[in-house]
Amino acid sequence: MNRTVAGGFWLIIYLIVILSPLFFMMIGDTPPERPFWVEFSVGLGFVGLVQTAVQFALIARYKTITAPYGIDLILKYHRQIATIAIGLLLAHPVILVIHNPGLLGLLNPVGGTMASRAGNWALYTFILLALLSYFRKRINLDYELWRVTHAGLALIAVVLAHVHIRLSAYYTETPWKHGVLIGISVVMLASLVYLRLIKPALLKRRPYRVAEIKAERGDTWSFTVTARDHEGMRFRPGQFAWLKLGESPFTVEEHPFSFSSSALEPKRLEFGIKELGDFTGGIGQVPIGTTAYLDGPHGAFSPDLEPAAGYAFYAGGVGITPFMSMLRTLADRGDKRPIVLFYGDKSWDATAFTDALAELEKRLDLTIVYVLEEPPEDWDGESGFIDAGVLERHLPEEGIERLHLVCGPEPMLDAVGKALEQREVPIRLIRFERFGLV
Amino acid sequence: MRHIYANRAAYLLAALLVVATALFAWLRSEGGTLVALDDDAPEVTEFDEVNGWAWRETGEQVFVADCQGCHVRLTHTPELFTAEGGRSYLIELVLFGFDGEMVIDGSARQVDHPAFAGHDDEQLAAVLNHVLVSWNNADELPEDPDLYLPDYIDEARDRELGPEEVAERRPSL
């Protein structure tokens, strides 16, 4: 199945699941009709609840589901639709109260009926969960603690919502209908069991060993692991994997990193890791020989996924990492297509992999354009940011029809996006990879 | 490009969910069903008129609009109605609300019932009658139950109770 067909297939399945409660509530024994706004409010509640349950499946990293879109898009959708789902759930009581202000007392979290209390607390739990996610970095909430809290609160909220539905006992007066709703939630919650128990158990059979940690410039490390008694991991250049360190693959501490090595070496895998947080800050001090586990490969940012006459790569800072893998793979394959790499960073001293890139220039039809924000005094290259002017000077006319791959921090992506638009690069030829996956 | 399309798709999907829900609500509010609809409407009883006042339609309308969101069936109401002080308690409950502990099926629950004093006397009398005779509740009523009339509601309005006071006046069952 090609990616478009597979993408369409999973989209249809997704819509069927999300809308199924509305369908089931209309077949078989149906309770008496109620005013439009009451039914609309209840319908939003059902859709919102199933959507929140489906969130568990979205984050379970099922490769069959994520492959057509790329897991980065799935996780982004997880965040977007979470906001929408909570909005739908919030609309449920608000519409009821607007329609009938006499029900205002039911919003009292310690008053009202048992059903309304369960519903209120489910909603508050969802809102707390969302707030913790939005403000996690601002309140310096530990990433691992947040992940555990996130899953726990989601679980509690879904259970409370089901209690609310059961006690409200309108559509669920027909037991099989509530059975269907509970079934959907249980299947979705099983994804959590898959992600946290089954998948790690499978990873246990495929351990890696930390083989080399090499300091690059710009607080960046080349972190290499080798497969222990198995064939390693086949990946496409540009993809990434979640890295876990230590003897137990069941740890919740795991972080996604892009491969920086050649895809032709599946047993020896290298990641480019920049010191940015608690985990990456100590990456240079990990003892050689430490056991590691990899959940991957993931991602749909790869030159291998579509044909191209040549490439234009745009890297910002540590966004160079996936391009290192692409360039190394293309070099190992003896690829003759023209490539231009625009590589922007703060300063020359902060620019990683310059020696390796110089070697790759010899093996490929590769032109590298460094763009430094704070260039040294004797710098005769480009300075500032990758903008329309830089593209005008270094992207040849024929280069416009190449595949354009962009990876870096958000502002860099926006700036390059505008520059490409000004250079009249067709949008169908541009692919972005955003940071901040988690 | 993937991200641009993905953003548009997310908004489109959200809009689709709301539209589908609105369609569901419209169909359901029209009494629509996709397969078989069991007529769950209360049975017609001999109590449909009280002193010549036809309350039935009003009672159903008020119940559907204002009660059904929380109550599907209220089968313990005849027991309250026949208990000492229960008849006036039910009027006070719908007029002034309830805030306190309620023992239902043997278990105590904290309940905050809204007040419906904004409804007119006919609506409240009708909805109380509706509850008293629906879901086979009529079988539990005494032979001549003296169902509610709008005048009874009007008289009770002067009591001006608070929801906590109503809770204290609830008969023990």
C-alpha cells in the first residue's frame, strides 16, 4: 500500500472510530428525543471523550499508522486535537447551562448529582493535564515526571468520564451501547500497555552498546551505539529513534534523536546530540559499554521517500544531524546528484561537523554554504540568516526544481520558508522537519 | 508542506466532528433513529386530567427540556409523594432547589438540585404530575392521589425557602 492510500485508509478508520458513538446512540433502543442543544451538547461530550481515548493510540508509535504521515505530524496532531477535544468536552456542560440556566448548580464540583460531579472532575482533570503540557517548560516540570503524570491524569479523566456517562444513564440505559463506548476506551488504553510494557519487552531482545562518544563543536556530541548480537536497525536517512540508556528498556526516560550515520551501516548507529537539557547535558559522560535500547526508526523526513533530481538542504544548528545521515548515506551509495547545503549557526565555533562535511564535499557533488549569525572578523562567507538574498546568490536556477529539505528551530524554519517562497520554489518540493517533537 | 497540510487537516477534521455532531443532534431532536425506535414514552394513564386541567403535554415538554439531562427515570417519587410531608416537599424541591444530603437506594449522597422558580405554576405542576405517573409510577400511587394543580405551586411560592431548608424538610423513607 503506498503512503497516500495508507494515509487515507487510516484517516477513514480514525473518523469511523471517533464518530461511532453518535452512530451507536442512534440505533436500536433509543431514549426519547430531547431539544437540539441538549443532544448537541451530549454529542460533543461523546465525540470529545472518544477523541481523548484515541489519543492513547496516536502516541503509541504504531509504525503502520505513523508511517504514512511521519510520527512528528502524529504527535503534533495529538497536541492540536487534544485542545479541540477538551474544547468539545468543555462545550458539553456550557451548552447545557446556557440552554437551561437552572442547571448551573450541576457545575459545582462538590454539589450537584454524582453524575455531574464525575463529569466535572473528569473535565477538570483534562484541563489540568492540558495546562501541565502547555506550561511544562515554563514551570520546569521534569520531563519524565510530566510523562507519568500525563498518562496517569489521562487515564483518571477517561475513567471519570465513563462514570459520568454511566450515572447519567440516558443513552447508556441500553447496556451494550455503554459497552461499545467502554470497549473503544479500553482498546485505546491498551495502547498505553503496548507502549510501556509490550514494546519495551520486545526491545529487551535487541540491546545496543554505547561504543563511542565524540565531542563535536557547538556543545554537540556524536553518540555511537553498536548492535549486540543482532542485525541492528535499518532506517532511512533523516529518520530518528527514541534512545533509552541503562539495563531496563522499561524506563520512562527516553529521548528522540536523529541518526547522523549512514543508513548503510545498520549495526553501528550514530546520533548527533546537542547539550540542551538534563538528559543531553550529561550525554558526554555516559560510560562506554552502557546498554542502550532504541525505539525506531520513526519519521518521514527523508530523501529516500520520493524521487528528486537533486537536493537543497537547509540546516539550522543541530538541525544538521539528519542531513549528516543523508549526506553520508548518499556518499556511501556513490550518488552523483547535485546537492547544496545551507548551514546556519551562531558562530563558526558553534558549527558542528565541519570536518566531516569537508570530507563529504570530496565524495559528493556537494556545495556547502555556511551562514553565521556572528561571523569571525576574517569571515568571507555569508553572515546573518538564511534568507532570500543567500538563496539568490547560492541556489542556482536549476536548483529550484530540486527537493528542498529544511530542519532547524522554529524561527529558522519560518525564515527559510519565506525565503523559499520569495525564490519561487514550488511548495510541493519543500519538506520541513520541526524540533520540539516532545 | 506536510505541516501546512497537516494544520489544515486538523482544522478540517475539527470542523467535521462539530458538523457531524450537529447532524446527530438534529436527527435526535427530531426523534430520528437509524434502526428501530422503541417507544419509551410514558404510558397514558387515567390521570391525564386533574380537575379538567390537561397537564400531560406540558409535563412531558418540561421534563424533556429541563429534567431529562440528569434524570432518565424517577421511580422513587411516588414513595416520596405518599410519605408524610412529601407532597409539599416535592413542590419545594422544584421551586427552591435542594442542597444537602439525600439517601437514595440506601446510600447517602450530597445533592445540589437546581431551583426552577422561574417556571410558571402550570409548568411545575405538570412536570411533577408527569413524574408521578410515568414509568409505571402510577401503579404506586394511592387510589385518589390528588395530583398537582397550578394553584398548589402558587401557594408554595410564599414559603421562600432556601435549598438547605428544603433538604431538611425531605421526608425519611
